[in-house]
Amino acid sequence: MKPIVQIGLLFIVSSTFILSRCQSFEKINFITEVKHPEGNPYSKEKVALGRQLFFDKRLSRDSSISCASCHVPQFAFTDRQKISSGVDNGKTERNAPTLLNVAFLKTFMFDAHIQTLELQAIVPIQEHVEMDMNMVDLIRRLNAIPEYRNAALQIFNREFDAFVLTRSISAFERTLVSFNSKFDRYYYGKQSNALNNDEKEGWELFSKQLYCTKCHPAPYFTNFIAENNGLYNDYGKDQGRFRIFGDSNDIGKFKVPTLRNIELTFPYMHDGSMVSIEEVINHYAKGATGHSNQNKIIQPFKLDGKQLKQLKAFLFSLTDTSYLIDF
């Protein structure tokens, strides 16, 4: 079998499922309509190539780390580590975020400063504590692989280069759609029995009694903004968005993560410092630490044992593992 045919076959099952799933949800609401940028239009062959690259450890300096090493499909494309490990056991500063629904993000990275998935794809490849790969050397390595060279010529009509690499990986990542949770079937699908009573009461707490939706509004359960959530009084070495622009008002600000699939994406916070949902809820119930840049929305609140159980039940109703049929 020719290599390029293999790439196409890898895509057939997954693309059929993804597209059929998106089409069914378009009847419910708009949220699963992925808009591909003009400079990187969708094609199934490009997505298939991106998928192979995503799982290929040859993208790292010593061929030990792939994109999937830190973004494991079974863990909602996180790695369930406090911080991630790269080549030579290098350690990242931050927790690996989910890649599910990245097609809908407005910016990328915890600093909320990278504007496109295509640009983001370069970061972990060149980062010394992650894949630590010189881009010139990587392109030379990948272009020497007939399967990749032939795919680049057929799909992009050019030699394998950084353009091919970043467009393919980002095209694949835009297919990682997850909007088939119990909550989606209840709220958007109008299936009244999709949630049990505790989950429904938890949604009422989340959306009407507490301030959660100020930063985590449906349908994406993020406001896409870098906020200071009062995690620390002293942020130490990693001061968040401040390191990008040098604005003291940005100290401690990190992009608000989505709560979708939060049951699968522990540990929590930008540095993976919280292990359980209860720990996260307690942080906000205390009113956080009161850092000078802390979002003023965050105020203390009280929940009894039953309400805590209900809020957690709602959060876990955002779990959707249907995407795993592709992996």
C-alpha cells in the first residue's frame, strides 16, 4: 500500500464520525460549526496528515516525545500530570490544557497571546523543556521521510516545510470537537431526562446562584480571557500574562480554561496545583487569596454538603467521551 493511501485510510473512519456528529448538533445550535481560516481550508487529506504528525515522536529532538505525549486522547487530550515532561526529562512550568474544542478558542496558551493554532503548533516543538527541536533540523528530518514528502507534494503542492507542518497539525486539532455531553443533550437537545435531579440543581447553582458563569459561560464554559483568580498572593517565577507584555496589571493572569470534560482533566489550575474538584470549589468559596489583581467577581460563598454534591454532579455532566471512537 502506498504511504499516501495509508494517510487517507487513517482518516476515513474518524472523519465520517466527526462530520456526522457535527451535522447532528447543528440542528440543535451553532456551537459545533468549525470555521476554518482562509489560509488553512479544511481537507480530509490534510487532517489525516496532521493526525500522523500529532502522534509522531520524530518531531522531538531525541524522538521520545510527540504532541500526544502531553495531550492523551483518553484524558481529554491532557496528560493528568501536574506539569508535563519533555525530552531529557525536562519539566514544563504549566499544566497541559485540553485540546478538545480548540477550534473555538480566540487565543492560545495560558497567556492568551498567540492568535492562531498554526502559530501555537510551533511553540512546543521548539520549547527546550518540551520537544526541543530546531525547526530547520526538523524539516530536514521530516522531508527525508517519503511518506511525509509525498503527502506534502500531493496536498500542498510543495516540499515538506514549516507551512505544511503547522497547517496540517492545526487542521487536525480543529476536528477535536466535544459537544455531546449529558448537559448538551439536556440544555441544547431539550432532553429533559438527560440530567438527573442533582445535576439539574447543580446547573441552577452554577448559572443562577453563584458567579461561575461570569468566567465560565455556556456553551464553551470559558470567557476566553486571561484572569487573575487569586490562586496565590505571590505568583513567584511564573507571573502569567505579565511575562508577555510587562504590564503589572497582568501579574497572575492566566487564560480561563474550559470546564468541559473537567472530570477527565485533573489536576487543575495553570500549574496543576489542585487535585480535586472539591479543592477548586473550596478555593472560590473562600474568596480566593485576595491578590491585588484578583477578579473582583470572586467573592466568598457557602455551600452545604448537598449543594457541593450537586455542583460537582453538574460539572461532571459536562463529560463527553464520544470523541474517543476516533482513537
